Amino acid sequence: MLVTLLLTVLALLAAVRASTTARTAADLGALAGAGRLVAGENACAAAESIIRANGAAMTGCRVAGSEVTVTTAVSSRMPGWPDAIAIARAGPPIQPTGPPTRRQPGKLPVRRPAMTSRRGPPPPRIGAIS
């Protein structure tokens, strides 16, 4: 019973490690690819070298406009368990589709102090004449 529990925990830890490695490699690869794309270089080649350096295999790379999307896979190294797969996208931020906001670009919203105090009335002043 204890051996089965130990093997189950080890299998889960291997799966978590594979998933984390796949996600990290995908994120870093997509960022590297997007950086090279801006420089006019081969985005997928840059992404693949970073992904391999992080212990994953690149299973897909797509460049669409100024966006790079990569897919990675990492073996869980457990018989019968599937590979961990991750997808990451890097590029310019997605433009909002909702109504425009009042906030102007480059300016932070101003926080106004509250007009009321939650502590109650101020303490009486010493020597105050009523």
C-alpha cells in the first residue's frame, strides 16, 4: 500500500514537472521569437533554440503578422502517461473590443481621498470654547 502511494506521488510529481517545463519553454520561446521577428530575423529558429535549451521540444511554430505562437511538448517519462503540451503566444497586446475607456494613454488613474472618515468624529480639541 505504501509503495503504491509512493509511486503515485512520484508519477504526479513527474507530470507536474513536465507541465511546468513545457509552459516555461513555450513562454520563453514565444518571447524570443517575437523579439527576433521585430528585428527581421527568423522567429521560429530563435524560438526553437530557446525551447530546446529549456528542455522541451518544439512541436509547432506559427507567425501571423507580428505574433508568434509556439507549441511545446515534454515527456513525462512515465510509461502510459501522455506528454505535457503547452502553447504560448507573444506579440503586441490584443486591442480591446469593448467601448473606449476614459483613461488616457500614459496616465495613471488618480485616487481621490475619501471624504468621510470611518473612525468616527474627530476628538475634541483641548481648550476649545463651546
